[in-house]
Amino acid sequence: MIITEILARNSRMYPKDIALVERVPDKELRREITWNAFYQASNRMANALAQRGIKKGDRVVQLMTNSIEWLPIYFGILSTGAWAVPLNFRFESDKIRLCTEVAEAKVFVFGEEFIQRIEQVKVFLDTTVHLWIFTGPRELCPDWAIQYETFIHAQDDQTPPSVAISIEDDAALYFTSGTTGTPKAVLLSHRNLEHACYVENRHHGQTHEDTFLCIPPLYHTGAKMHWMGSFVVGGRCVILKGVKPRWILEAVSEEMATIVWLLVPWAHDILIAIESGKVDLSHYNLDQWRLMHIGAQPVPPSLINEWKQYFPNHDYDTNYGLTETTGPGCVHLGIQNKHQVGAIGVPGFDWECAIVDAAGNKLPGGESGELIVRGPGVMKEYYKNPEATAKTIINGWLHTGDIARYDRSGFIWLVDRKKDVIICGGENIFPVEIEHFYMQHKKIQDIAVIGIPDERLGEVPAGIFAVKPGAELTKKEIVEFGEALARYKRLRKIIFGDVPRNATGKIEKPKLRRLYGKDTRKDIAKLIK
């Protein structure tokens, strides 16, 4: 079923039930809309776009931070048969221009935070974009745009436009996060989006009574596709604008949230707030919270073990996926497999997985190779990039670029990104293994491991450490703790500083390589002595 039809069904079945709640803690704001209001707003948006000439196959960019308007606008775009093109709200002007030009967008929907960034490149975008829709307050609307409420409320017709949309039709263009270079445009079909609904619901058993707390950005497939497991059964969604531990726990408590998807840094922050006494769990109603799951990046087992000490009754799952697989779920641990914390899991519902060598031959258990996946969530293509598509999708299998291995029980363990592997004197070093090792240290809040040039060995591992608030950590302590590692895996450079992560929690390693990627192999020699 096309997801716009699922929205129509929810409106018929649960017209007065709350569909979306928006919480803005720092402004003490809360808004909510019903499934019927959600559907009506979506149809108004669709009809207003159609009246402006938007038709099937056109592209509409969405550059917005999370809000209660985000999803109705997205569904309105899809209802016209046009492609929704959500952009990363962290993109600077040059990437906004690049993505909009690749999409050849005719309409651009944007929030108040992006006026200045857009104005820097608008002269170039005006060659294709002929309609700018502003979702911020009327008094801030630029004179070259139309305000969103004005745009949709000019429409009296609340029925969807009559457009023949097939499940195989193109639906959305998502751009990769760009942590490894220039973002690539991932073309998804309506079948891809439909499959995401059923994968997520099959894995986590959402019902109409569940409430999903959505914190990550909606432009990313991760947050939205996890929400779709609740969407398909008409479950409520709470959109929280803010990631402070107190705000998350207040939202869970006051909205009676049952399912929360967290990124690793947020889970860390909650644990630190509990340990330091900044939050007291007894002040919150948390008994209904049944599932905490994590994705978007490797999850340190030490984090989950510590989490279970404070939340022993939580079901836990980790979810692996990519934009190219329509988000998470091609591999998942499964809530029944909490004893296998550390693994990313087994093939998800209706997915196949394999681990292959450089020649594409399947490897037996225990050997590390590239993880490849096949299923209904695989993207149609990298839009306008046939070379990259041909390298990535081979005989229906999507090559993820991630290095993984099977254990004896058939569970898949993520070893590292292919591009992040450090080759040190002919030995492969996987940064994620070192990162997980150091995350066991009680004083370390976050760590990133990168390779830096070395004249003799080619590359050696360097670690960038973020220390927990109030803790003191020395390089000597880090060296001594690392003596449990194999000698070739031990860090040759230790740096104290921030560990930059993008909006989906991935470490921005290209940025760290630019900052610290110098040959300093003698950096800690005196400490080792």
C-alpha cells in the first residue's frame, strides 16, 4: 500500500486520535494534531502544489528542522506524484545548491533558519526553482517567498489530488550524509517506503497504543523509517526538539512514550546525567517505556550493559541500515537477542545478507569482508550517477562499504567502514574495535580513531578523546589502559578534543583527518617508555 494511502486509512480509522505532538522544551511550547488534521493538511499542500503546476515526477526540496508541519508537507508532496527531496539541515550554502541543482527542483520549502544560506545561492537556483515556500512566521517571510499557512489555506479542497501513482513509481530523493565526501542522491520508490513500514513494525511490534518519541532529524531515513512502524498502525508520534537528558526523560514521562530511538551520544548523556545526579529517575513516570533502540553507528557493548543497570526492564534492539536501504532494518539484533549485544544482528524481515571478499566471493564465518544486502528496501539507483550505481548494486546485491563478519552463532558483527580501515605495516586495523575498547574506560565520554600518515608503516592509529564532565584523564592513563590491545593496534597519537558527529550520530572522520592527519609517530614515544 502506498504510504499516502496508509495516511488516508489512518484518517478514516482514527480521525480524532492524536497523530503528532511537537514539544519545544526551551520555549515551553507544545502542539498536537489529529490524524484527520494531518491528512487534511497533507491534501491542502498537495492541491496547492498541483494548482501551481507541480505534477508527477517533479521535484520538491524540503529544508526544515523537525516540526509538526514536516510530515504533512512531506506527504503532500508525495500525494502529487512529485518526488520529495529532504535536505540535511546542516548543509551549508554550497551543498544546498549542489543538491537542489542535482534534483532540478521546481519548488523549495524552507524554514526561517535557512534564509541567509539560501540567499547566498538563490541567484543560481532561480533557474529551476520557481516557487519558494516559507514555513516560518509570516513577519519573517522574505519578499521572494510565500508563507506556508497562506499557501495551503487558500485551498478549500481537502480531498487528495487525482493522480495515478504506482507502487513502483519514484517517490523520494535522499542525499547521503556526506561524511565520506560529496553527498550522493539516493532515489527511492514508493515500494521502498512501503517496505520500511512493514520491516519496522515486524521488528518492534508497534500497536496503535504505542507512542514513539522521535528525536533525530526527519530529513534522515533513520528517524522517519523508525516512525513508520508506528505510522502503519496509527500510533502516536511525539516530535521532540532538543536532546538534553532532562528533556528526553520529561517527554517520555509526560507523553507516556513507549518506544524511543536514541543515538549513542544521547544515550551516553542520559547515563552521565544519572550518574552525576543531574537527573533523578524517581521524578519521572517511565514504567510504560518498553523499548530503547539504537542505530546509525556502531554501538559500544559497554554502553548497553550500563544502560541495563538503570533500565533493566527495557527491551533493546540495534538496527543497521543505510540511506541506500531505505534506512534501518536490513540487519537488526532483535529484541529476543539481548544476550548478543555488540553484534548488529541477523538479516531483517524480507532481507538477505552475505559477507564477501574483494572478488565478490562469499566468505565463511569468522572472516572479515564486505557486507552486502538484498531486499525490497534497496534503492533504485544513485540518481544521475550510473557509474556509482553499477559499483554499488551488483546482481541485485547492494554493496554497503562496511566490513563485517559472522560469528559461530550466525550473528553479524560490524568491523568498520571500508574507507576507515587503517593499514599499518600491512596489518588491517579497524578503528571501531579500538573505539569500543576505550569506551569501557569510566572517564571517556567519546572517542574517534583515525589513521595518520607514517613514513615507515604507511599509517598508524590516532585517538581523539572527549573526557566526561568533571573527570581528569591523562595521556599516560590512556597508554596504560591500551596495553591490553595487540601492539599494532595501540594508539601512536593521543589528542584531547571534541569528537564531531553529524546529525545522525556518525563521527565526521574526514574533518578529523584534516585537523590531525599529520605524521607525528613520535608523539607518545616518551610515554610508552
